[in-house]
Amino acid sequence: MEEKIPYKTYLAENEIPTQWYNVRADMKTKPAPLINPGTGKPLTLEEMNPIFCEELNKMEIDNDTKWFDIPTEVLEFYKMYRPSPLTRAYFLEKALDTPAHIYYKFEGNNTSGSHKLNSAIAQAYVAKKQGLKGVTTETGAGQWGTALSMACAFLGLDCNVYMVKCSYEQKPFRREVMRTYGATVTPSPSETTAVGRKILAEHPGTTGSLGCAISEAVEAAVSKEGYRYVLGSVLNQVLIHQTVIGLEVQAALKKLGVKADTIIGCAGGGSNLGGLATPFIGEMLRGEADYRIIAVEPASCPSFTRGKFAYDFCDTGKICPLAKMYTLGSQFIPSASHAGGLRFHGMSPILSQLYHDGLFEARAVEQTSVFEAATLFARTEGILPAPESSHAIRATIDEALKCKETGEAKNIVLGLTGTGYFDLVAYEKYNSHEMGDYIPTDEELEQAFAQLPKV
């Protein structure tokens, strides 16, 4: 007999979270502070303010405030596409013949096609409130750039986006969405900045990386009056904004009377994984519940599973502050995989510390197996998933098949970060059997590790 559980669980508009959660307030070991590479000392607010927005800087260094009120203007914007649905994947379960119950939190139901809008509107709002003319940023797959372009258009801000070159070429229609919203989009590394020219000279023909694009966006921000740099992942403030995802999942599961056993999210810089998982990790830190949490990253850019927990530059050009994180080295440039949003050499300092403390596990998966999982999900659940999201789908399928072997009816929650309708070049390569897998050698990683700063 079919279980009496709604296929989709929507929260009411008045159940959108009114506060963001800061997991650092519950962490026994706090993330290490950002370091000024020039002085070797913790970065001060005065040093951060010329680069980032002032109000966001205060949030960035606040280890004690557990809840931040979401501004009314941001809440009103959220109502455009939030709350997002938590959906039971009945058809995927049936295809796998698994006793597991799979739920996915779908964040692709907005124009940007991803979860990135949750932080984009918050950061754009603060920039507007500060009286700035515009912002600069980087984007990998283009989801963050699209989200920020949309937010800036809504608030009347100029938006300059440096898009990783391989994604700029693979995803021309994502680029055109940004331009439709009024953004200027530049392939990175470029000749428009000093750091871009330096990277091109040192790595001729490079396909770029998020680290390269960050360097250019920061240089552009500090060289233009009335502009600041905003980032779509990694930073503490971004993970705080994204907790609307996990908080909504908690509320929806409570409505259903369901307790999650396993929570799975893809991991690149940490915005999605942090937003989905940290509200649950907070419960674990407070001794209220226990969960198995799995971070899934590409085998071509395995920060958690093969990186070092050390201070490193957040960018390839070495002009940003140092962060203590799991890193492959700022000089490591990943292969041109199709999951552009996961091609960052490092990981969020918050998630890095939590991983180091054993609060969750991580695994790396290969590109072809990721698209195999994406194809099955598309055929059973009717959504073409983003390559980034499909890493989490791969691990979810693997866990559901283990449940089939053991007979355990576990509740698995998957973070479906967005749609893949701008990633059809990737699907074309997979469908044409032209997609390959690349895994960096130990020697390649050691070369990058050798260049880690001595802190």
C-alpha cells in the first residue's frame, strides 16, 4: 500500500526562515581567521572594508552570533521563489528497487537556476545599502554570475563578472542570461587586468579556474571607485545566507514527521553543502540529533579527499587573504571538467574545520559516473540536473543501492542545487561517448602543495 506522504512538500510563504543560522556559534573549535599575507596577522575590519562590503565583513568575523535577522527587503525578494519544494523521489526509488526513501531539496526554481540567488540578493542588498555603484565577482559554471546579475538588475547596481574561460566557452547561453540582466561578462584569465596578464604569461592557453577569476575580480573591485568584490561561495557570510536551504528542509521534514538519516550535498567551495548541512550539523554539535553527512566532490578537483588542511591563498594570483582550509594549492588549475562550479582549489574554512573535526565524511567521484547518475535522475524524476548537483545524485544512488543490499529503509536527503539546461554541451559529450575522466596524479598535487605559503 502506498505511503501517505505528499509527493511534494511545500512550506507556506510565512514559513520561510526569517533568520540565517551561524554554525560557528555552536562550534567548539572555531575556523581559523583570515590572514593578511603582507603582515602575517589576522585580517582586520579596516583591511577588509576596501575589498568587501562593510556589513558583510562584520558577519564574516562574527563567531558568536547564532542567528542573523534576514532584512525585510531580502525576505520580500525570497518570496519570489521561496520556499522551495522538498520532493520525494518515488520514481528514482522504484528504478533502483531500493527500500530507501529519497528526498531532494530543489533549488533550481528561479531564473538563475540554482541556490546561488539566496546569497546574491543578500550581498547586493548590502552593497546598495552602502551606497555603492556596483560589484565585481567571478563565476565558474555561471550560476553565481547569473544570480548576482539578476540581483543587481533588481536593485539597480552595475555588475562585472569574470567567468572561468572554459565555462565561458562551454556555456554561451548562461553568459547571455547575465548580459540580458545587464552584466559585463569577461572570460578569465583575461588581458583586462594585470593579474590576468600575469597568469596568461605563466600558463599559456590555460582554460582558467575559479582561483584565476577571483584574482581578476578582486583587482577590478579595488581599482574602481564605488565598487566592492562579492563572492558566491567559500566565505563564512555566504554559508550563513545559504542556511535558508537547510532550515527549510528541517521544517518540511518536521511537517512530514520524518527524520533524516543521511544528508548528501555536492562540494566545490562550500555554499550549497554548508547551506544544506550546517543547520543539521548544529543539532549534532548541540547533542540534539545525529546524522550521516556526505560531501561529494569531483575526482578531478578533490580538495577534501586529497587536499591539505593548511593556510593558502584563495586565488591563483595571490592577492587575496589567506584562509585555513582544505586545499590543493592556489597554483593548482583543475582540468576543464563540466562541473565548473566545483573547480575551486580550496574549501570553505567553516566546512574545512568541521570536516577536520570529523562531523561529516567526503568522497570524490569521476565525471562519467556523475553523468550516468544525472541521466537516470532526469529519466525518472523529470528534472535535468546541473553537473554540480549530479555529484550528490551519484552518491545518493550509491547509498540507496547499499540500502537495497542491507534491506534498510533509510531516509536520504539530497541537495539538488540547480538545473542543467545551460549545460547541454556536457550532456552532448556524455551522450556521444566523448566524455572522459581526469584524476590528477600525486606528482601534480605535490607540485602545487610545494607552493603553499609558510604560515
